[in-house]
Amino acid sequence: MPSSPIRKLVPYAEAAKKKGVKVFHLNIGQPDIETPAKALDAVRHFDFKVLEYSHSAGNESYRRKLVSYYQQVGIEVNYNQIIITTGGSEAILFGFMSCLDAGDEVIIPEPFYANYNGFAVAADITVRPVTSYIDQQFALPAASEFEKAINARTRAIVICNPNNPTGYLYSREEMETLKKICLKYDLYLFADEAYREFCYGGNHFSAMNLEGMDQHVVLMDTISKRYSACGGRIGALVTRNQLVLDTAMKFAQARLSPPSFAQILGEAAIDLPADYFDNTKAEYLKRRNILVSRLNAMPGVYCPNPGGAFYAIARLPIDDADKFCQWLLESFQYHNQTVMLAPATGFYGTPGLGKNEVRLAYVLNGEALHTAMDCLSQALLEYPGKTKS
Amino acid sequence: MPSSPIRKLVPYAEAAKKKGVKVFHLNIGQPDIETPAKALDAVRHFDFKVLEYSHSAGNESYRRKLVSYYQQVGIEVNYNQIIITTGGSEAILFGFMSCLDAGDEVIIPEPFYANYNGFAVAADITVRPVTSYIDQQFALPAASEFEKAINARTRAIVICNPNNPTGYLYSREEMETLKKICLKYDLYLFADEAYREFCYGGNHFSAMNLEGMDQHVVLMDTISKRYSACGGRIGALVTRNQLVLDTAMKFAQARLSPPSFAQILGEAAIDLPADYFDNTKAEYLKRRNILVSRLNAMPGVYCPNPGGAFYAIARLPIDDADKFCQWLLESFQYHNQTVMLAPATGFYGTPGLGKNEVRLAYVLNGEALHTAMDCLSQALLEYPGKTKS
């Protein structure tokens, strides 16, 4: 079981804080955006006296309400096609376990969300990466690259759109390419759309709207980022494939039920005014622009402009991202401040890739981002392992 | 993946309710005891504005507080030996995944909590049952029976004490027997002590207090039953084995964090007055006495007197418990009421066992229990598949 690349530097960050150094966290997708007060209030005002198990698929009232949410974003499903999960994490786990047997393989464009690896280990399946490249802004690799990776054990492709960690927003054409591959080789398409609300470079095209793919597409969703409600641990597995639903329900029943309190929050959040996302999106867009322009202004740094989510991957003039990120916490400070980044190596399945890349989550406000970029800029001057840019 | 035997009759219960029949639920361990108001209030009064991820091991403040809870029940651990999980379910899953490889085997005295099967499938391991018998009140099978079941792939024994589904409370001597086996064959001992607080026939002896077993014992715990907080989905994996902790932490990091709201509840509950459990225990004891005496007064019925938890298994004069439980919901009513039971077949790993046994959860108040027993008594007169008692 691999360590989380996002969290493994935590002890160094804790040590830095104990020394009195302020650490700007760009390493983890924990937004600082306030959870909508109305949704939090709904939890404050719960009126039950017994904190009971909910339905294993989640409260029916919540699932019915989610149908209207999905309708608003252009996805037609009924409430029986939704299983509420304990975070998007459990949706991924249930998807893997329901559709794949031990020894089966999934293809994922790399760099990819590192926890897919953890769930693959848990489900005893193999992840086969297909490389996307920073110089192509992390666009979808060519169909021929996927075909090279397909073998007799391949059962699925995982696509995270907009992408974590790259921020890349896949176009409708790219999604259609995936559809062709999935139909030709009879593969599932696992679609992680956790960042659906945060698209800046164009419209989001959901895998659920790929025609003729009802039996192939499994949507893995979460309210964590949508409503800045990461700690609630509420997600959803959504599919029109009845057999997958039936199998996932068995796993859902084995773990009894998803958390009750945050289901109340999720249900209430659907009634937020339509402009709720406009405000958060505008805020993230502002932050993205700060981050990307600051990064590209540093000598030897390249950061493609991400079309969605709140992540970017930057290439830095350094020898080794793991060493650099640890050094930032252990040996560097600028005005008693430093920055925590995620080495990109942990997001690649192919060993050796991403050694001079880091992932940055722009989850801090503009001022904090500027200060973090000041730190990074200074660090790149001081770092002993810097390379010629 | 097997269906949950406890939940698979749900559609029949829903159909009965739609016909206007009142269903007494003795099929599931959902207590009707109110969640302590003080603990619920702590959730109502949370004061954060961003519902953030917690630490992957759970809030440090909660883990530190849990140390004092465990101290109160005579278990010495430090807060680094506790990983907060999403319900006891996840503690079981993390335990299995951290200690066992695909293809490994665990031995569990049967009948056993059916969801162990689900987690075994999820972890790709094999459950080997060792039979305990209703005529011996479901006491621990002899050491020789365990030894017969041990082979080269055996890695662990799972013990649920007090037991779900039998209600049997294992004695210190029985726990020492398990210790000898585990040390002799170098096995883990997974101890599910979800019902620790509810012992009527003697004191609880925790597996954590088996001397010389620190590297073997993994405690799987939960607040679900302790505080009637099933929907919170908060449990804990506790062990003094550092390697198991390190591995479990990787799984914990992959799923990011346990639910935030109910951690607040769990932490607040530790400050409940010392007599809190006295009251709930007295209530369960009263219910147990009603249930067991009513059952044993029915012709052809035998129910051993359980020493703990809030379950009992009864032998009924019927041909087939699955048919009978379905018939109760589909074809029977008494004064427009019926009762939902769990067929014991689903709790046995050995096919064919438990065919004339049912599990009853005494999670309803005395009056409701009496009415449910009236229904069952009448049903046993009318059931077409009744056998000579």
C-alpha cells in the first residue's frame, strides 16, 4: 500500500510550524471557501433524537433531491441510479470493487489523483498509466496510446474531468474519443467529476451524456469541493447500469450507511441560489490567474493554464521535486514563512516522471497566494538543487 | 459479493408497510434508545465555518479524549494507537486489509456478524467458520476445532465479544484459549467489541488486556451502539502493533478523513456522567428478560439467555428460516401487525446451518417487544411450514 504523496510531508510541515514558521498549504485540495451557511444551518437544526442508520443507499429524500441537482447540470438520472457514498473516495472504491475482479486492470491518464492507487490496492487491481505531457497542457493522450495499454485484463478507463492534479478540462471531442475506445474494447468508463462546478476554459461535458454509454459509464461524485464540505464525507456513485448498482448496493449494505449529518447538509445545499457557484467560481478564477501568472513569471518555471478544478502542475528548475518540497519545509523560510507543495512524482504511475514538477492547489485567497509565490520565487533562488533554467 | 442477510428482506417489509401493516423491526441492531442529548447538542453548536477534512486518523483532540474513555474501561492505550474510522465497518475493513493478503484466511466462530463476509470479499480473503452451537449457548468452540481449521494461509481469528448475533459473552478463560492459539500459530486476533458496554451475565474481558498479545490484537470499535449513534459512522481501529498502525494509516490517508460532524459527537459523549450506561444497560437487560422468557414460553422454541449485546438467536419449530421471515412480511399479519426477523442462515458460513434459527435484536421498548412476541407466537401457529416441536 503506497503512502499518500499529498500527506506524507505532513510531519515536516508540523515540525516547521513548531519552529514558528508559517506554512502556506498549496499541497492539499482543502478549500478555504466557507461552507454555505444555509447548508451548515440545516445540520444545526436537525430535529431527530436518535442518530439512526440511514438507508444504505442514502436518504431517499436526498437522492430524490439530487435528481434535480443533476438535472440542473444537464444530467438525467432517477433516484434509484444514485447511491450515496462516504465521500467520493467510497464511490471510487465501490466502482472499482463492483466492476473489477482481482488482477483486472484500469487505464488512467497520468499524472492522476494519487489515491486511485490506494483504492486499486484495496480492490487488488492494477493501474496502467498512459502518459499525458505538460508541454501539451496535459491533453488526453492519443487513442493509439490507450490501445497500446489495453490487454486481456483491461476492464476500465478512469477519467477525472476537470482533472486533479493537472486542472485540464477535457473537451467533448476527447470524451468522444474515450467513448469509442470503451465501446470497441467493452470497457467501463469511470468518470470522476468532483470539480464539475469549476470550469474556466469552457463548458463541462459529463461522461453521463455520452450517448450509447449507459452500460459503461460510472460517475463518481462528491459534495466535498462543490460546497467546500470536505469533512462531511458525502459523495455518490451514479450509473444507469443496473448490475453495477445492484453489486455496489451489496458493498453499501455491508458498511451499513453513509454518514447522516452531512446528508442533511448535502440535501440543503441543493436549494442554494443559482448564483452560488458564480461567486465561488469567480474567486477560483481570480486565484488561478494569480497563480499561473506568478509562476510563469519565475525564471525557468512553466505552468500550463488549467481549464478547471483548482489545481495546476508547474515545471520547476529543480533536480528533484520530493527533495525540494521537503527542503521547503525543513530548511527554508522567507520572512518566517514557507510553502507546502505536492511533488508531482506521486501522481505519476511511471517511475521517474514528474521529477521536476509540483502540484499546486489554489485554495488560498489572493493575498496568501501572492505571499506563497513570493516564498516560492525566493526558494528557487536559494535551493541547492536548482538546475539551469 | 453476498447480500446482507439483515437487509435483503427490506423490500418485503416496505411492501407490508405500503399495505398498512405495522412492522416491528427485530431484524437490525438499530437501537431506539435516544442518542445522548448532550452529545447531539455538541454537534448543534459546532462553530467552524469551513467543513474541512479532519486528520486522516481523526481529530487529535478526539483521539486524546478516547484514551481516557479506554482508561475508564480498563484498556491502556495512547492516542497514537487509535485511528478513527468511518464506523466500526471501516475498522474491520482496515484491519483485514492491513494484516492480510489476498487469498489469506481468517477463522471466525459461526454464527457470525454477516458483514464480515462482505469485508472479506472486499479484502479478497477467505472466511473459515468454526461452528458454535445453540445447545451449548454458543460458547467458544474447543481449541482443537480451531486447530483443525488452521492451514498455511490462516492469518487471524475474529472474535466479536459480546457476540453479534448470539449475544454470547466470552469469558476470560475463553479469551485465554484464543491467546494460546494465536501465539502458537502466530495469528492476529481481531477483536470486535462494539457491544462492550452491554454485558449482563458478567464482566467484559477485552482482548486488549491479554498479556503478551500486543503485536497480535487489533481492536475494532465503534460508538454506534455505545451511544446509540449508528448514523454518525464513527469507529476506531486500536492496536499496539506499530506496523499495523502504519499500514492502516495508508488506507486512512487514501480515503482522506473520517466524518467530521460525528467526531464532535463522539468526543462530547466521553464527558457523559458515569451512570449513563447504567440506565441504558438496565433498559436492555429488562428487554432481554422479556424477549428470552417470552420466546422460551412458546412451544418448540429455544433461546439461550445471552450474556451481552442486544441480540439473541432462537431455534423455532419451522422448516426454513428464510421462508418463514419472508412469509411473516408477505403473508402474515396479526391485528394488522407483524414482525421482521433476520434468518440465522445468513450468519453461518457453513451451508445448511441455522435453517431453523432466527436472530432477534431487542432494540424496541418492553411494550413493543411484548406485541412483537404476540405476533411471533401467533405466526408460529399459522405458518404452513411449521414442524413438530
